[in-house]
Amino acid sequence: MTFVRAAAHCMALLVLLSASHIAFAQNPELDRVQQLVQGGELDRALEQVELYTKAHPKDPRGRFLKGVILGQQNKTDEAITVYKALTYDYPELPEPYNNLAALLAQKGDYEQARVSLEAAVHARPGYATAHENLGDIHLRLAARAYAKAVELDRNSATAQTKLKVVNDLVPPAPVPAGSKAADR
């Protein structure tokens, strides 16, 4: 799974933090918000989760769910702010780091995505999704380096071959609106 698909996958499936080492009690309010998200009612879900997080500002599950919703609404900068705050307040939770990395990668900021994924892996060494995403980020960074080598020396057959192999594994990411081509 490429990192771009993994990012979309993360946003859709990492709604619950129940897989983390912290056990979360059932929460009917947040379960209803999650149902709204799954039903595509993102505006209503955001309204409900904002009410919940105002009443329970330290609840990581509610804040995480807010980040998921904002990400699905393409409010990337707002979602990034939510995940960054969660990583500061709950550095032991790997999921906010992973979702933060997914959003940073969508913006083409692979270095910061790498840092975030390394923090996720540090928080939970057995977190397979973060390890896979970290591998994808390393491939994206390698593609940038090989592309630069090809740009500097068009006759470098080895750099061209390596770039092709990496791009076959992880095709160049789509360029976010309003930005330069990051992989090319």
C-alpha cells in the first residue's frame, strides 16, 4: 500500500484509539460521532465532537476523532494542529503521530513526516502501520535524492535506474494544490 493510500486508510480507519496501550471505556457520545463519520455526515460529526471536546478538553479519543474529521474534510492545517497538540499532551500514543505524518506527507513534508513516524514507532515499537508508512517515507526521500542526482547528471544510468525502481514501488505523489512538485 503506498503512503498516499495508507494516509487515506489511516484517516478512515484510525478513528478509535482502542488499539493503543491505553484502554478507553465505551463512550456513547463518541460512538455516535463515529457513526456520523462513517455515514459521511462530517459537518454534523464535527459539531458533535467539538461540543464533546469543549466539555472534555483532555479526552484524547475525542480530540483524535476531531483530527480524523478535519482530515476527511480536507482541513489539513487544522487537523495537523489537533494531532500536534495530542502528541505533546500524550506522547505515549502512536496514532496521533501516524496521522500527523500522513497529513505532512500529503503536503510533501517528508522530513517532518519521517520524524513523526519515528516517534510513533518509539511510542509503540510493534505498530506495523507506522513501520510500513516509515518505509514509504524513506522511499519518497530516496526518490527525491535520485531525482536530484539525475537532474545534476543526466548520464547517470545508475541514478536513473534507482529512481525508476523507487517510483515503481511508490509512484510519485500527486502534487497538492498550490504547491510545487515535491517528488520530481
